[in-house]
Amino acid sequence: MRDAQTIARKKTPPVAWKTWVKTSRPFTLTAAVSPVLVGTALAGYEGTFHLWTFLATLFSCLFLQIGTNYFNEYFDYRYGLDHAGSLGAMTVIFKQEMTAGQVLGGGIFCFVIAALLGIALIFIVGPEIILFGLAGILIAYFYSAKPFKFSSRGLGDVMVFLAMGG
């Protein structure tokens, strides 16, 4: 009991911003940006481009992608898919660069920001955007989380294709 209380009271040191950036997996962000840029180009061509719609969409997609990467890191650790010797995995939790709680908190924070931007888009675009937002959040979260764990069932690429406008 004492150990659990000690661990609960122990303060975790702040995480260096470089670790947050590394864990966000910047190399994956083109998957979030590309569909937004294609849609923006089409809107510009048709004369319907709106700066605030573009910015809200771009940043909501970026935060959703970053949050997905944090959740993927967290759930792969939690479900035992990643371990200290995993090849190709970030394993920031095993390297003790971040705690599991910090990674999970980062994912939650990013999803909240994406959802708030999505709410702004409802007022800018209209309520029909709700279905796209909900689908994006659900696919992003369940990419790694139970009960679906798309990434562990050979459906990860299919879900990415659907979520990114395939």
C-alpha cells in the first residue's frame, strides 16, 4: 500500500518539448494535411475558399492526427504490443522519456482541441460536418483502442484510407 501511495504522490518531471514533438510523429502529419490541401485547392478553384474554414479544418485534422499518434503509443504500451526492444516503435514510455499518463493526457488534450475546432466548424459550415467529425474521432481513437483495435487486426490501413478521404 505504501508503494502505491508513494507512486501516486511522486511528481513527474516536465517532459521536454522535443519529446512531445517526437512522440507526435511529425512524419505522419502529411496524412492529415494532404486531404485538407486538396479540398482547399478545390474550394479555391470553385471560388468558395474561406480562410477560417481552412484554418479550423487544417488544425482540427492536425490535432486529431497527433492525438491518434499519442493514443497509439499509449495503447500499444498498455496492450503489450510495444516493449523496450520493439523495432520501429517509439517506446517513449519504456525509455522513461514520458509516463503512460503523460502520453494518454497528450492524446486527450489533442482530441479536445480537435473537437473544439470541430464545433467551430459546425457554426462555419453547418451541422452536416458533425458526421465527418464523429467518424474521424471514432476511427482515430479505435485505431489502437479496444474493442476494435483496427491497427492490430489488419484494418489500420483501411481505416486510414477511409478517414483521410479515400
